[in-house]
Amino acid sequence: MNILIAIGGRKYSKPTLDLGMKVSNSFEASTTIAYVGKKISQFSEKDVSIVHQNLDERQLYRPGVRTLEWAYDFLKSKEYIEEEKVATFNDNLLIDEEQSRMRVLLKGKHSNKINLILRTGEIIEQLRSEVQDNDHDITIIGGGNNKGMHHDLVQFIDSSVLVVKNYSVKKQYKILLPVNNSKGSNKAIEIAEQFAKANKLSVEIVTVLENKSSDDRLKKILERTEEKFSNAGIKNTATILEGNVVKRIVENAGDDSIIMLGVSPKNPIIKYFFGSKPVSIAAQCKCPVLVAK
Amino acid sequence: MQDYYKIVSSSILYWFSQKKWFVCSIIFALIFISLPTPIGLTIPAYHSLIILFMVFILVTSEAIPFPAIALLALVLQVLLGVAPADVIASSFMNDAVLFVMGSLMFAIAIVHQGLDIRLAKIIISIFGKSKRLFLAGLMVVSAVLSSFLGEHTIIAIMLPIGLAIIKNVDSSKPDGKNAILLVLFSIAYGTIIGSIGTPSGGARNVIMINYLQEFTDTERIDYWGWIQYAYPILIIQLVVAYFVLQFAFPTSLDNVQVQGYKRSIAKSNSATNIRHLFSCLIIGLIITSWFLFNQELGLGIIALCGVLIFMICGMVPWEVINKNTNWGVILLFAATISLGFQINETGASSWLVERFNELTSSFPEDSSFSWSFMAILTGLTSNFFTSSATTSLLGPMAIELQPNDISFGMSAAIASGFSFLTVVSSPTAMIVYSTGLVSIKIFFRVGLLMFSSSILILYLVSKFYWVTL
């Protein structure tokens, strides 16, 4: 499994990195930590490139590399990665891999497969390109209040998306797992099972009944999921909610929830113009939300 | 099948979300074309203005690559009957375009020589007595060099010096943050202000010289003539900028390490002495040639000579120049200059000026009003559209406002160099922004003060000093 963690400034990236590495370790996944630098105007892109080359030659870290260095040190301090040979970040090299993508070559051996990537450009475009080129299964990114960005991330990135909002490293979390009969929901169940097992988290499985026609089917899915988690030895509860899906899930989610739900099966064009329930939940909840694809 | 349909829909949506401004520009253009031609405007003139509008949307939104915008502008000029293909092709290349190409390549050749450490040694030896004097020195040297060699060259050389002295400053404390901003802005404002000083300071200056020669009967302004007009503004702006920055970023400069940097560069290898000396000789030769032979040879050809000498002497490989030259920008300038010529030739610029005069007929008949409107318009537009593109498209209209008064064209070119408001306005602003140490908000806040004072300085100098020339 490949996981992409996108980080921004140091101030807001600690929770993203922490939760991202917990997810990554749950799946023993190969992890790419990407810093997406400011978009450069086409007028100045070559000038900026020349200056950055100059900064490399003068051993003045180019923008973003310091953030990656901080991320690397943070992961070491939290023991998310272990080095077999002590190597400082200064010993590492920056490799220009392709247009607007650079990789920090880490010396020494690491217990995890970690890649540190520097990209420049518009964030959705860069993350989309990173996911497409490297087959990432989950993209993890910090929250913030940019609802438009949540929408675009879920809409255009071809992987599951975990938006890390208001996550505290010290808090004990539970998983809130809304289930239904979509493919995305099945994927969310798989991810939640693995993540809960690895991190010993309890799972609150819910289904929301909006109309009577699908009631029986949803109840069966809820029972099946409950059984699956119980068999896997995961502490869980199963609840049937009634009413508007978005409203009920948002009400049910606490500060200590990590919501994991499937992507909407609706047509992308309809979702783009009229939105979707998972995107509305991701935008309205004040806790981390994973939209599985 | 359903999944395939979803993938296709998603890809099309993504394309639309990325190219929405391209689609909008096409729709706007189609609507305008279907409308009746405004009275007093010929069809080619009307179409040239529609293309101008499209280019403006596409360049500011960067919805498609610049070379594509350039080719689109050329193709549309022919397809919409603005001018025949031969005429468009002949207006595509002139000395201004050669200058853009030459100055970009010349900048790469100069930066490749690694002159920053040598320059830093000189600045420290002259201005190293105190930290504030050193910062003033950085600003002055940046301005003077940028006035001759262009801002994109000088920011590339000066920024590593600035970043080296703020390397260990703690940006989490307000004093440290202000120290970082003061250093970066001193260099940035120095290079931006400097670029108005001589014709070779920026492509917009050369574009305006060409326009003045083509569209007016006034005597061609030469290299020295431009300096006489622009350098007093540059000097006053530098003084104002120094105080604006001290006011905007109050700091003790405690953690700025000028002496530490001095010691570190003192150890640097001196084996490149001859290479540096030779580089300086070539630069000196080119600047002297700009002074002496700009009328006969053109600024572009002289800049290309500089590149040629660097390449023949083996001081910069072609691969480096080819890799780092922004060919897209060269194509775009060529296309916008060509469009600027057609806007003038078809009478579209005269029509716009007439409409402008009609609109302002209720105002007192004072050229100060139209001057102020034009200077502020070009200054503001250049902050969203970049200075050279602004001059190439609005320059003909600025000249048309007062064809017999050179100060209108000169003011338009100089005001378009006041790229203090946005980070997309100039290479300097974008490079400083790309360090991640300067935010868009700070750039705008300080820039607003600098932009307003620069317009005022330009007005006062044009009103009281230029008339004496």
C-alpha cells in the first residue's frame, strides 16, 4: 500500500504527520511525505529555478526543504522511523526527478519506506499528479477551513482522502464508521478494520435510514459489519440513525471521532455542481474525515 | 462501463476546472464577435481589441501555457482578419523581442559565473561598518546593478547573499521575523526600483523606446537620454523605500550575521578570480556598448553579443542557456508586441483614446488628469499582468493620449515598473515570495505604501523636472 502525506507549514503539520504515520504504520505502507511549495507564475518560473539552483550550490536550503527536514526530525523523535545508521538530514541529497518534483535522497537504512518529496505548483494539481504517477492509495492532508479544497480533493484525487482536522496527538480517538451499500463504503470498512486493529481503537458503526425502501438492506449491512469487527476482536457498537444523513452523522461525530466513510457513488458531474454527502460531512465536521474510494 | 464513464467524466471535469478561464475567454470572444462592431471602429480594429481582451484573461489566469497564448494571439490575428499573415510575421520580431531574448540569456550567463560571493565581499568592504549601512548598501547596489543588467539577473545574484545573512535568524520571534523581511525587502525593492533606471533595466523600457520611435515624430530617446529621465526617480524612490522598510519592519537586527557571513566568504576559493575578472570585463563592455552604440546596433543585438562572447569563451555551455531560458515568455512578448502594433495600426488605440476623452470631457481640461489615469492604470495593470506585457499592450494607447509629449509614454513605461503590490508582478517579487518567507499579504501591505509614493514621485518629477530636459 502507498500512502501520501501532504504537509504545509510546521505549525499545522504535526497532527497531519502524526495521524498520517499511524495510518501508514497500520498498513505497513510505503509513505511519501510531500511538501507542495508556492505556485510560481509562468513568467518567473525559470528565474525562480535559477535562484533555487544557486541556493543549492551555496548550501542554502531551498524553500520547502527545511519543512521536510523538520518533518523527518519529527518522525524520528516520535520513533515513527528508525535509522540503522545515524545520518543527519544535511547528508542527504536533493534529486530533481521531473518537472516540479524533487526527492530528498535519504542516506542510511530506514525501518520504513519513507520518501520525502518537494513539489511546486497548485496543490490539487500537484497532489493529483503525485497520486496518479505513484499509485497512492490514501492521500492525507491537513484540514483548515477551506471547504472548496475539501471538495476538490475528494472530487479530483484518485485515492482515498483523509482530511486531518482538529486532531490532537494526545487525545484517545474512536472511529465513526457510517456504512451503506456503496463500493466506497466497503473500502472504508476495510480501512477502518485495519486501522482500528493496529491502533486498538473502538469503532462506532452507524447507518442512517433516510427512506423506507433501503431500510432492510442497510440494516443487513450494519449487522454484517458489526459481525466482521467483532470477529476481528475490535471493540464496536452498531447504531441505526434516522433522518438526514449529513446532519445525523455530523451530530453524532464528537471531537474524539475519526470518521471513515465511502465516497458517493453519484456521477462526478452531479457531485461537482451539487456536492455530495461525504464532502458535506468532511466540510461540516470538526474532526478528521476519511473518504474512501 | 459505469466506472469508465465516471473516469471520463471526472477527467473532463478536471480539465474544465483547470481551464475554466480559457473556456470563459473563448465564450466572451464569441459573444463580442457576434455583436455589431462599435461605431467608429473598423472590423480589424474591433477584432484586435477582442484578442487583447482574451490575451489579458489568459495571461492573468495562466489557464494555458504562455507559448500557447502567444500562438493563439498570432493565429487569431490572421484568422479574424486583423492583418495578413506576412504583416503579422514581420511585426513578430523586432529589437525589443531580441532584447527580451538577449537579456534573459545574458542573465543566465552572468548568474552562471557565481559572482555573488565576489559582490558580497565588495559590499561588505564598502558598507560593512554597520548592519543598517550594509542593508542600505544591499539596496543601492541591487538598484544600480539592476538598472543596467535587469532585475531577474540581480535578484538571482543578491538573494543568496540575503539568505546567507539571515540563515540563523529565528523567524518565530517578531524581531527575527522583521529582520528577515527587512533584508529580503531591501534586496527586492532595490532590484525593482533599479529596473526603471536604464533601457536595459527591463524589457518594457525597450518596448516603449521602440513604440516612441514608431508612433511619434519625437526624436528617438537613447540610452543616456532615458537615464536622464529615469535616474532621478530611482534615487528618490530608493530613499523613500529605505524609510518605508524601516517603518514597516522595526527590528534590532541582532541576529543578522554580517560579520559571520564575512568570515565564511573570506575562506571561499579564489581560483575563480580570472573567470570573475573576465566576466566583469564582458559585462562592462556590454554596458558601455549600450551607452555608445544603442542607436546603431539596438539594445537586443548588444545583449546577444554578450551571450555570444560568454559562449565562445566557454564560460557558459549552450545546454545551461537552453535549459534556463524561458522560451515561453519570449514567444509571449513577441506576440503581445505584434498585437500592440496592430492595435495601433488598425486605429483601435486612437478609438480607445477618443472614448476615454469623451468620458472625461466633463472633467477640467488638464493633462494632469489623463496623465494620472494612464500612470495609475499602467501601474496597477502591471501588478496583475506583468510590466512588459502591460507596456506592450497599453503603451500605444498611452502614447496616443499625447502623441507630441514623450512624458506620457515614458511615464507609462516607468509606472509599469512599480511592481510593488503583487507577487506575480515581476520575477523579483515571485522569487522573494518563493522563499516561503514573505506572504502575499505583507507584500501587498508594504507595497501599497511604496506604490502610492512612487506614483507621486513620478508625477512630481515629470511635472517639474522633465520639462527642463
